[in-house]
Amino acid sequence: MSKNLPKLNKEYLKDNLLGTELADYSADILEYPERVIQFGEGNFLRAFVDWMFHQMNKEDVFKGRAVIVQPIPQGRVSNLNKQDGLYTLFLRGKQDGKVVDQREVMTAVSRGLEAYTQWDEVLKLAENPKIEFIVSNTTEAGIVYSPDDKLNDTPPDSYPGKLTAYLYHRYQFFNGDSDKGMLIIPVELIERNGDILREVVLKLADNWKLPEGFKDWIREHNTFVNTLVDRIVTGYPFKEKDKLEEELGYCDENLDTGEIFHLWIIEGDEALKEKLPFHKAGLNVKWVDDVTPYRSRKVKILNGAHTSTVPVSYLAGIDLVRDAVDDQLLSNFIKSVIFENIIPTMSLSAEELEDFAKKILERFANPFIDHKWLDISLNSTSKFKTRVLPSLVEFIEQKEELPDKLIFSLAALITFYKGTEIRDKHLVAYRQQEEYLIKDDISALEFFADLWSRYENNELGIEKLAEDVLGHQEFWQQDLNKLPGLTAAITDYLKQIEEQGVKKSLTALLDK
């Protein structure tokens, strides 16, 4: 259907779209100089960082574009270059109770380079004094030390290797000029991402026997910031492609989609804030002294609410996240988990936490995202340990009472793993006679298969089953039976769920 449509590029944009709702800006925005080098051309960066540069450019407060470096051999750079760096971004979801569907042509990408075929051109960028910023998203596994990397590789294989070679070229070209240091902003989802990246760069500099002056220049004149990003980016809309292109009136090989909500926490001072004036474009970017409490907020409220609701919602017969928010019983459970069991353990202001939580509930209700609980259930045991267990333990320690909703969630999780057969590295379980497959570490699946088999064979009772799960050090790195009252509470909820099912048990819990 869309084969007969014209293709999006700079010429088509100028002739047909400028001044319309899709491109309500002037042609000047297409000629701004390159000020950013970006390692990574994936959906997330284009729907988050490049979208922000585009918004600042529309407000005339940044006036710069990004050169994208494709850090791996295969990627999207060739498609982006065919369209002169342009692509259409759809941001959709709920905001202040209303459904929002925004679409706009993004212009903040100047061009793309392939690191493995154009490394000389990538290094040439280091000679451009206008390029002051480096942004990266090379996945969580991207910021690693690789002893096999060499300075003269074309290119070094790891992202830190590429970055070190790039910075060393800049250092040499500008003779170590203190004004030519860069602001380096990783958005990889690892804790203290900027600190870790700097450590790896300095380790490579040692390994490559680079001059002490270069290492001093890295430490003193280049700034690596720690960051936390938050936006669900759903990426290329394969199922909707033809429909969306017909609505747009052109073909776009680089369509990208995401939710309305966005948040970027950057550890940095006011001077950096003025160099990247996101606030002047009304963007939800916070420059803070310490990113840690904001990371804790995201993990405990957003991820914690997701993980604690997975087994409860799925066993209650609800498959999608948004359907749980629309269901009164499950919606009340999610709110109770967040506002009664999680927020009371946290250090940020109640107002800030509650505002964040309300936005989370809107995000869960996004009608444009088919977020399946069964997909979210992947590796639920480790997720529960990192995302939910800290809130559960801290609540008991701080309040000297049990967080009933989180404990019910743990009992539901144990029930969710009620299977006795492992097939193709999945645990086979049943919801109302309907089979579902659980994905987790094989040792976790074997543990539950053995436990529930012994229960089914009357070799152990429900209390012993609860004790064995809570005492399983491999899951929790501690014996949860030592937490006062927890074993008895888990046992009671397991009995209720076994006898009455999740829905009736949840109704009784919420009616207390």
C-alpha cells in the first residue's frame, strides 16, 4: 500500500511539510551545525535524546545537531542517511487524563557514520571544535573493559575503546587544550554509568600506555556525568506501518514510537545546565547533585509496581497492563502497593513521590502499548529481589509491621511458579486449565518444579513450602524466614489462594 507513497527526505520535507502540524518549524532548523557525536542509532536515543535536541532547536536555545555513529557492524545508519537523518516520531499515551497522539518529523540528526567502515571519518569529528557533547546508548553490556582493544584498531571493538581512541585523537589534535574537553553523557541503564565509563577509559589509557598528560586531560577537562532515563520507547511500529504511512502521506523507513512521559536525571551543576538548556524548551530534565534517590524512586515505584502486580494480575485472568489499570480490583491493588507499602519507605518528599506515582498509573494505562504481564514476568525471582524486596524489608524494619500487599504479591509469585514440568527450558504452569510458560534462570525453574512436585505428592505441606522458598539463599541472599511474622503471613496467603483463587483472596485483602 505504502509502496506508491513518496519517501521522506529533506527535499520532501521542504516542499510539502514545513509549516504543517508535522513540521511546524522553519527550514533553518535543518542547517544547524554538528555539536553532538552520538554513539548509537537505536529507537531509544532517537525518541529521547534526539527528540530533546529537536525541541531545543525549535526554541532556538541549542542550535545544534547530532552526528550518529553506528557502533556495531549492522544497524540503521544507511536508512537514516537515505532520509537525510529525518524520521517521524509518534508519542502516544495518556496525559492529565486525556489520550494524546503526537506526531512530528525529527530534524536533530545531521547524518550517520558506520564505525566499522568509516572510522577515519569518525576520528575526523574529534577535530571539530564545535562538537562539545558525546551521548551514548550501547546497551547495558556496552560499557565494559575489553583488554583486546588496541588504539590502532579500526575501530576498537568495545564502545569505551572507540571513545578512548576518539578522545585521544582530539587531545592530540588540539595539543591537550583544556577548553577542548567534552561533556560525556551515557544513558546506558547501569548504575553510576558516567563514573564507570570514565574508569574504563582511564584503564584503557593505561593499557595502551598513553601519555600521563592525556590521562590528566581526561580527569580534569572532560566531564562524565551519571544519568537516569525514563521513557518507554516501543520503536518501529511493524503492525501499524502501512496504516500510519497512509495517514502521513509518505513512506518512512525510520518510524519510531514511544510514550508521552519522559524524564532525564543528570548528575551535574548549573554550569552544565546552561550548556544544555533543556529547561528552556520545557523538557522534564533534572540536574541534581545525586542521581541515587531518583534511581531508587524509579526502581521501587515504577519497576516495583510492575513486578509486584505481575503474578496477581495474570492469575486473576488479566493479560495486559492497561487492562489491570482499568479493572477496579487490580487498580485498587496497584494503588495500595504504591501508596501504602512502597512510598512510606522512601526518602524523597511525599509530594514528589506521589506526583511521580500518579504519572506511573497514567503510563500503565497507555492505550497504545500492548504490554503483556507474561512478557514482564521474565526472570521474576531476580526482579522481585531487586525491585520489591527492599521495600518489603524496609517497611518491616521502619514500621515494625507487615506490608500486606507486597506480601500477598510474594505469595502470588510463588503460586505463579506452580508447575511440576520443565519443557524446553520453561516451567509449565496452568491458569484455569490454560497452560502458560514461565521463563527464568533454569535453577529457579528446577527449584519450583521440585518444590511443587513434592507438594502435589503430599511430601510437604504449604507451610514447609513457604519456608523453603523464603529460605532459598540463591534467590534472596538472606533467609527471609527471619523477618518477624513473614513466614506465617505467606503461608496464610498461599492457603487462601490455593482454596479460593487470586480474585477472591485479593478482594478479601482489599476489603480489610
